Amino acid sequence: MQYEYLKALSSNNLLFKYADDTNLLVPEITDVDIKDEFNNVLKWAANNCMTVNFSKTKEIVFHRPSARYSLLSVVTGIEQVVSAKLLGVTFSHNLKFDEHVKNIRTICNQRSYLLKCLKGQGLPSREHHTVFVP
């Protein structure tokens, strides 16, 4: 059996692949719509003995912050979300970074609190970095 690599049907559409994650970016104006591109991904997965986890598959529609309308999902069975985290960055449908900054601040606060607790328990300062090194 010969395996082919996954690629978009249209040069206007982009596929970003990282490990076992795939992200499909389809602009508003394109020659191949999102439904056909998604069906292409499903077909490729089936041909290569892989499955798509629909519970982890999400759709996000990006638009200007001032947009007064939203588009309905055109891909059946896929949840449409207003934000998505990709490689550690939270993207919002309105192209603002408020939610990403909030997430980073939360992580910083949690780590600062943990360091404070470790210091209170007597952990030497030179050992604090080992808590966060994988």
C-alpha cells in the first residue's frame, strides 16, 4: 500500500500539521470550500488507516472585531467555537488576544503561587527552576 501525504485540494487553502494535529485554514473566497476540504481530510485518513477524533475537531470562524454577524457551521457534526488553543496560543474569533493574555496571566499567577509555597517550605532558591524543567 502506498501512502500519500495530506495536502489541501486548493492552493488558496492551507493545512498546518504538527505531530498528530492538523489545522485547516480556508479563506472566505476560495475555489474549494471548507466542506470539500474537510471531506478530503476524512478520505485521506480513511485511506491511511487513521481516524478523525470528532470530539476534538472544532471550527472557528475568524472575523473583524466589529462584525455584526456570524456564520453558521457548514461542516455537519463539528462544533463551532469562539476560541481555540493552537500550539499554546489562544486564538479568538474576533482576532483579539484578550483571552490569550488572560490564560498566560493565570499560568504566571499559578506558578508564582507555587514558588511562594515552595520557598515557604524551605526549598532553596537555586532549586526553584527544577520545578518547571521537563
